[in-house]
Amino acid sequence: MEKSKVLIIGGTGYIGKRLVKASLSLGHETYLLKRPENSLDIDKLQLLMSFKEQGAKLVRASLDDHESLVNALKQVDVVISAVAGVPHRGHYILQQLKLIDAIKEAGNIKVIHN
């Protein structure tokens, strides 16, 4: 199986942490988006550090910082968004649109699946 460089956004969430574990166990080069606000949540920070010890790479970026997001995306082949949200409030959808815009600008993610 060909190994990929995988960026997981939302890697500390319920589904995200399982995706991280699976990606690492399959031998993919795994990158995790480390948002600035995660530094304030000790549980998320500890989980991120645990994943780092297992071989994941932490990338400082934010869905609200287009340039940092594009730079993070340029390092990978695959993007998985496991961002939690409440779709009916609109914020979740706006975050996903920001991600899609950054993917288009980065230019190296070839296929987008919804």
C-alpha cells in the first residue's frame, strides 16, 4: 500500500483521535493541525503531545488564518476534516468553506470528497 502524508483537522475530537490512531497504525506520515486555542485546553494539548510521541507531526495553523492553513496543506497529500460543529448554526459550514478555499490555493490536494 502506498503511504500518504495525511493532515487531520480536528484530531483531538471523538472521531478525529480515532482517525489519527488509524493513520499512524497504517504507517502514514500523519500531520495534526494544532490550533492556537488548543494550547489553552490541557486535555487536548496532552493528547496532541501523545500523538507527537507516536510519530505524528504537529502543524501550527488555524481555519481562521488562511495563510497558515495553506502552508499546512502544502506539506501533505491527503486532508481529513473531523471538525466538530453544529451545522444548523452556520459556523461549521463557513469553516469547511475556508478549508476548501485553502485546499484550492495550496494546489496539491488533487481530489476533494464531501
